Amino acid sequence: MLKFQKLQEIGRKLGIHKLGVAIADPLLADPLNEWLDRGYQGEMSYLERNLEKRLDPSKLLIGARSVISVFVNYHQAELAPELEGVISKYARSPDYHSTMKDILHGLAEELLKEQIQGLSRKQRALIYRVFVDSAPVMEKQWAVAAGIGWQGKHSNIITREYGSWGFLGEIITTEVFDQYDLPMPDLCGTCTACIDACPTQAIVEPYVVDGSKCISYATIELNPDEPIPDDIRAKMGDWIFGCDICQDVCPWNRFAKPSELEAFDPVAGLKDGKVLDFQMIDELEFDRIFMKTPLSRTGLKGMQRNQTIQDKSD
């Protein structure tokens, strides 16, 4: 049996800002199915696949007993003010997936040292698996279940200590703990700041986001060859990758603290001056600067489309 206290101690040593653990029971299917039935996933068809795995951790790891959830603060105040309202905070640094996976593997290896000693990588995968947006895991639901924070009306996880500027990750394991966290209560109260501020009315009701109306969806998920819908394009403002408006206006983000992790500092191509003119660079230059950042997801062609739309809206 694993010690809950030991989990917390290891997490602090690794610089994890919040972590908790929940029993790996299946999640309720109704909220996800209703969201999908409304078509709020837009063209993100991958969200329609592997529904059983999304809801039941034992479909990802046979014999799953516990889900460890972590929150790592990425807020970088004042490091790149020229990017505010243009490129989402999370996308300015090297790709967070590798950083988060390193942290999670370090946590798992220290926590499960006795259980995995002498085992091959394949054998270890029968005891635990690490996830950072790399599989159909309902990370927000597990963060709530593990007491990390609550899911705000903008659907992001909010913590009392750091606001909502954080990356989530999970470790699913067959091991059990001597203690489990309780879900964090919802502390949004009557506040509707995020709903009121969303320029495209993507937050169709508290806690429900129509992804197909979101500026982040339009600038990241839409195929670069597709035009951005007129109703979104007219309200994009200066955004060319993602959108932080709903988090910027959240009162809980008054408690945000700059992350001490340099891995989340903006890359040189974004920190050393104004935003690049993506129309003036080629694929080689784009790859040199942005291949290992979230901007690579939409690619140069997508960034050129998004920036052209922004220019025309001036």
C-alpha cells in the first residue's frame, strides 16, 4: 500500500505545485455524451473515439486502482507583455508535454521504487502509466476528484493557490493508497465574469463550452486549409493562437504566481521582441524556432492564416 504522505513529499521535491489521488472508479458517461451529442466538439473527431477508455481507467491499465493527478503552474507574468492578447500563455514555451512527462515519470519512479525495482519498461507499464494529453483521459474530471481544484464555469481547473494557469497530468496505477483526496467544492459562486467576457459566446451555459465557437478551437484545431468562420473571425481581436480571455478575467487568477520553472519561459523567438510576421518566414525558419513548441500544431500555414485574419480586422 502506498503512503499518501510520501506522495505529497515527493511531489514537493519535484516542484509539483498541487497533486492528489482519487480512486480509479469509472466516471459518469452522461455529461460527456450530452456534450458530444450537441456537437460541441466541432471537427475534433478524436474526442468521439475511445469513449470507454475516457471514462474507465481500467481500459487504459488493467487492474487500475488509483489515479494520481498533478497541477504544475506555468504562469509567467511580465516575461513577454507584447504577447498578451495574441498568443495564449501556455503556447509560448517549449512543448509542455515533454516537461510534464519528465516530472510525472520522476514522481512515479520515486513513489513506486520498491514495486518496479528490476523490472523492464514493459513490465513497469503493467503497474503504472503516465498521461499528458497523450491518451483519452478525462484530466479535468480527475483533477477535481483528486482535490486539485474545481472546474470553473469556463471549464478550466481553478485552484485556490494558483488560479487556473496550470498544466495537468496523470499517473494511473494498480497500487492503492492509505488515503485518498476528497473532491474540491465549486467556489465560482455567482460570478459570471468568464461567460460575460467571452467574445464569441462559446460558454453557452455555466461549465459548458461549445468548442466549435471558441477562438482557441478556430486558431488551433481547424485545418489550416479551412477558413475561420465569419462569426468567429469578426470577434478574434488580435489572437493568432489560442485565447486567454476567460482566464484573464477570472477573479481567482488574482492569486496567480509566476512559475519558478524556467522550462515554461517563452522561447527566444517570442520573447526577444514583437510577434513575428509569419508571412515573412518560410517553413525552415518556422521549424527552427517553433518546431518544439505548441505552435507547431497548427504549423506555419495555420499561423499565416490566423495572422492574416487578424491583420484584416484592423
